[in-house]
Amino acid sequence: MKAAVFTAPNMIAYQENYPDPKPGDGFLLRIRASGICGTDIKALAGNRPGMQPPMILGHEMAGEVIDSAMPEFQTGERVSVAPYAGCGICKFCLEEREDQCKHKTFPSDGAFAEKVSVPKLLAQKTAWKIPASISFEEASMAEPLACVVFSMKSCRWEPGWSILVVGAGFMGMLHVLLASAWGASKILVSEPNPVRRALAQQLGAITHDPAADGDIAKWAAAQTNGSGPHVVITAIAIPEVVESVIDAARPGGVVHLFGGLPKDKTISVPSYAIHYKSISLVGTSGFRTRDYMLAADMIANGTIDLKPLISNRFPLANAQQGFEMAKSGEAMKVLLLNE
């Protein structure tokens, strides 16, 4: 099969004779659309110890069933599937915390290829059929949306709340879209890139340029009658910026450290704010099965429209160019397509 193979740090090689995956007890999925995300970029740079070359990256996928051992999934059906499922029997899975499961089930390989083999357990727990009204491109973004569903639920989100999103990259924008869909009273976005600020405004956010005015917390307070937003999402990985906005939340508010900080980095926390303002500091990584299925439902029924976030499309053969665009800071969501 054709595949974009991670062969060395910062190198993707397009291969036309990569070994085909074996069908197994689930089904083979012909990939039609797959998304490049921050995890893939970190892996390509050699910054993910568990993801080393040679391998196929990619975990955001949608396509067509081409060989199935499962009667509930027939050849030709349009399907999207999560990149992992919990084992179902460990203490974390029994608590519905599949994100922490140490025995996850994964596809045969990454999604930057013509095909992947989806194991039965993964298919049973997460595969969903894509309605005719939804494109492969939209369906492939269910996984990142699921991560944001988990993020927002961990903040104990309530309709009518206000939110500050710091960083308007793709994941930050997903928070904007989800907050809007879930009844936010006010959506604030702090982002230095003018193109991203403009998109955030189109999606209903009030925006701020930290390059012109670095006091994000003061600006957010002014936009919320002096109280601060109910929820602060740090969709960035800049420690000093994260530190500066922890005190931006209103009393009783929640600050979510969403952007993954480097393992060797630490931040200073204003303990007085945590204590006297009763601010909760939370974090999540990945998603739970119920988050993924809710994200899939929202895409399938049109509750959330992800099309405005797609900025670039590349054929699989041009995966290296796709990665360069994704790393440039000018793109929103970059997709690799198989026709």
C-alpha cells in the first residue's frame, strides 16, 4: 500500500510498496482523510520517546470499510474510528477513565497511509458510521474534538458561563466552537496572530492581542465586569504565559492547563489565588470513550461545524509538505487526503 513513513527526525518518506495491514478480527479501513496534529509534529521532531522511526504517524482518521469480519460494518460503509480504546477491565476503565488505561487497543499502524486494520474491540467501542451529509474531512476531526469535550467537562462547564481561551491554534479554536455550542455567555480569545484572531472573531469571540497588551488577565477582567471568566483554557505551551493567566479566572473559576508543557518545565502557581479565590486548576490529556462518542454525535448531527477550521489539504504523497505547513504557524488544520 501507499504510506507516508516517518523514517528519521523531520523526515517523511512516501512509499508505494509498504506492507498491507492484515484484516484481523475487526475491519480494514481505507483512509480517505487524516489530520496532522501537534503530537505528530512532536513525534516527527524526535520529541516523543514512544514514537520512533520507522513508523507511520497519524491518529485522526476517516474512510471506507474494505474488508470486514464484523457483520455490523459492511464493505463500502463510511466510518471514522478513535485511535484507541481502553481494555475495559482495569481499574481506570471501570471508572470510565479510559484515557489512563495502560492496556489500550490501537489500530495496526498510523493513519498516514492507504489502509489501517481496526481491531474488533476498538471498532465495537468507538467506530461510527458517517452520515451522507458529513464529509470524510469533518469526520476525521472527531478525535481532537473529543479531547476538547473532555477538557470542557473537566471544567464542570455550565451554559451561560464565560470562557477565556489563551492561544487560537486548532485546539484553542475547537474550545471556541464547543463553548459556543454549549451556550457560553462570552468567549474571549487572546492570540498574537492577526489571521487567527480574525477567524476567532468570525466564530463569535472577542479577541485580544497580547503582543500589544501583555496583561491578559487585566483585559479578561475588563471584558467580564471585573470578575474574570468562569473558565480559562491555556491552549499553548509557553510556561510564562500559563503562569500569567492562572489568576485570570473569577472566584470559584477553573483554569485548565490544556496545552502540554515540556516534561522538564515547571510553572509557578499563585497559591493565594488558588486558596482565597477558590480557583480550581485542572488538566486532561486525550479522551474517554464517552467523550469521543459525544464528539462523533455532534459532528454527525451538525451541532458543531468544523469546516471553517480546515486550512490546508495535501495528497498523501505530499505529506512532508503538509507537515511543513502544519509546523509553520500559519495553518489551522492540515489534512492529508487519499482519493
